[in-house]
Amino acid sequence: WLDALPDEIVTTWPWANIYRGWALALSGQLDPLEPHLQHIEEILPPVPFHSDMMDELHMQVMQCSVLAIRAWASRLRGDVPSSIEFSHQALERLPEGSKTWRLRAVVPLNLGLAYWLSGDAAAMAEALTKATEVSQSEGDIQLALVALSILGQAYEMQGKLHQAADTYRQVLHMADEHGARKAPFVGLAHVGLAGPLLEWNDLESAMKHVHKAVELGERGGTVDTLQGAYQTMSMVLQAQGDIAGALEVVQKAKELAHRYGLTQMVAQLGPFEMRLRLAQGDVAAASRWADESGLNADDEFDYSERNLYTTLARVLAAGSRHEEALRLLARLQETDRAGGRINHLIRLLVMQALILAAQSEIEQALSVLEEALSLSEPEGYVWTFVKEGEPMRALLAKAATNGIAAGYVARLLAASEGQAAPSLPPSSALVEPLSDRELEVLRLIADGLSNQEIADRLVIALSTVKSHVNHIYGKLDVRNRTQAAKQARELNLL
């Protein structure tokens, strides 16, 4: 629409340029945004158009709009301090009144997102509550639902899974009531709700919401929604035993982040990919990443880097560098306790307990696990424990023997057994067992389905099926489908 306007309007009319600035920022097109913002500042008159107060207000709103756009773009670039600073500048200069309500909602919305990246859950919730109140009072359903969706993330960070899920469901209900079910911004609630559903091990429902988030994100070109959806989709695929599919989705997310120059998102995806590599058993790749990153367990770090160092702790533990990993985990836990980030803290305690168990410090491991269980039981955490596999099952069994959180531990053990890969017979010649998803593909191969038919049946990409087939051939030491089916029957896998 802006491109359809005459050049003399586009180049000289401040509001047309401000609208273009928002369009560039919201769609993640950051490279052309900075020169465009400089152009806006050049064409904005240095003084009010006239002497009356309405024109002075008009000028203030335009200047605050530029600050708000800069705040939004700074956050997308990963410059959180600048985003927070620009947001506060805009709020301080923004006049009260009915003409400024939209910015009084949008700026706290961005401020909440920036506090999210800084790890300040309390400030995040406060800013987003303000954004919700302003937008609801003015009848702006879009801003209200966006702010509520992100407020759910604040609750989730605080470990309040049920409150988070209720908030996301409230968004979806309100969207239905206002005929906004297919609006792009509703994708934020879908991807948000997928998080607690995954944690509660409801993988089918989680994937449905993720697919809806991707659909709406692509419709609206909203990069934030797509990035969150891709990351959550990869975690659900991991939970389903499809590590190859999860890595494929991470690659999509990386391509999207590179396309829009979103350095912060690129930085987040590196350690995320390494955690998947570790889940795949590829310790060598994760160790190379750690060595090339130059990270050290004794480095100073801030919240924006916690994903890097949490992943480093996992890599160190996988490489049997237990003391370094425990030292790093202790520092990470200290910051999460101070910030009230219970969701993160639970995961760190689980890692710590497993490392202590690996060192045969069983009594201490059970003590740490007991704290993790006490924090997670009220909200029904499941996947955080289940994803750790056999080492966690063994530790939970010891907890059950010691009478620790007996009912909850029993539920976790039952869920863990449901995730366990089928055991192979003692006579198996397999060096590495097949994953659940690989066994599923193997059965379909034996049934005579083509790769495309398998992809259609399992609702996954053809390239993912090919990757599974190659892994199956390698693990069974065969070269074709006939040999794979024959070998599988001999090993009692079918």
C-alpha cells in the first residue's frame, strides 16, 4: 500500500514514513530500517508546525513513534539494553491523552519483550500487564491479545505452567469471540500453549498448536512467532524420537534468522542445535562446538548468554568433565534463584542431580532431585524429567525406594517407561539401538511403503524419511530395503 503512494508523499509525509518504519521493524527487515529512521528524523520539523498545543502533541507523538520503532528493532538485533532505554525514553516523553493510547500500549509491550530477553520476569509481567490494561480499555483486541500471549511467557518463566496455559487459552477464547481466530498475532498464543502441553507430555496437542502457529506466522510474516514455533516444533519432534526432523526444523529457523539479520536469534539457535546433537548421542560435534566457542566454565556471563552456558554445562557433563559442569551449574542456579526463574532452575537441578549420580554421589543426587521435584510437582512437570532417559529413570527409581514424592515419582516413571525405546535382544549385533521413530519407519519399510508414502503416513518431510532410512541402514549394516527387513526380523525388531 505504501509503495502504491506517489513518491512525493512517501518521501515527505512523516506519518507515511513512520508507518513504513513499523512495517520494516515488525517484519524483521532491519538492514533498510536504520537509514529509513534517519530519513524520518531529517524530515520531521525541529519545531511544532504551529503554536497551538495540538500540533505540539502531534510532533511529540511522531518523535516518540521513532523511539518506539528503535526500541523494537534494537530488541530484534539482540541489543536489549538499548531496547529498554529507548522504551523508557518514549514513555517519559509521551503525553497523556486519547491520541497517544496506542503507543502507551505498544511501548510497554516491547519493554516486556526486552525484559523477557534480560530474564527479569517480574518487570516483564509488570510491563505486559500495563500493555494489556491500556489496550483493553481502548478496545484494541489485537494489542490486548498480543500482550496477554507474552504475559503467559512471563508466568511460564516463573514456573507457573497452569497460569501460563490458562492465559494462552484466554487469548484463544477472546480471539474466537472477536472473530480473530485466523489473525496472525494469535499465533503467539498457539506457540505459547504448546510449551506447557509439551512439558505435560501431551505431544499430539502440542504439535497441533505449533502447526497452527507456523501457519499464522507465515500468513502475517511475523518473525517472532515463526522463530518460537520452529524451536518448539523441534522440541516436540525430539520428544517424539525424531531428532533428525528436529534438526531439520532448526535449520529452517536458522535460515529465517539469517535472512532477516537477526543475530540474537542466530546466537540462540547454536546451543539449541547442540542440545539436540547431544540427545542424538553426537558428543563429538557438541564438544567441537564448545571448543570453537571459546567458552569456559568460569567465564562471567549475563542472562542473554545463559543458553550458551547451560548448553556448555551439558557438553562438559557429556564429556565426563563433571566438576567443571557442577561449578558452572551452581553459578547458573544462583542467578535463576535471584531472578525467580523457576522454570530454568528446575532444569538446572535435574542436570545437577544426574551429574552427581554419575559420580556415584547418590545421596547428594537424591537431595538435589528432591528439590527439583518439590518445585515441579505443583505444576505437573513431566518432559523435563522424561527426556533425560535411562539415567533419570534409574535415579527416580531410587527416589521411589527412598519414599521421595512417591505419587509424583510414580507418575514420572510411568511416563518415562512410555518414552523408552524398545530393548533389543541380547543377541543383537547393533552397536547403536534404533530410536522410536526409526523403528516406526522400519516397520513401514517392511510393509512395502515408499519413502513418500512413509512421509505422508507420518506427516513428516520426505528428506526426514530419507535421513531415517540412511540411519537405519547404517545401524543394521545393510544396503537396501530387502536386507533391512530381513535383518530386522532376525533381530526380532518386527
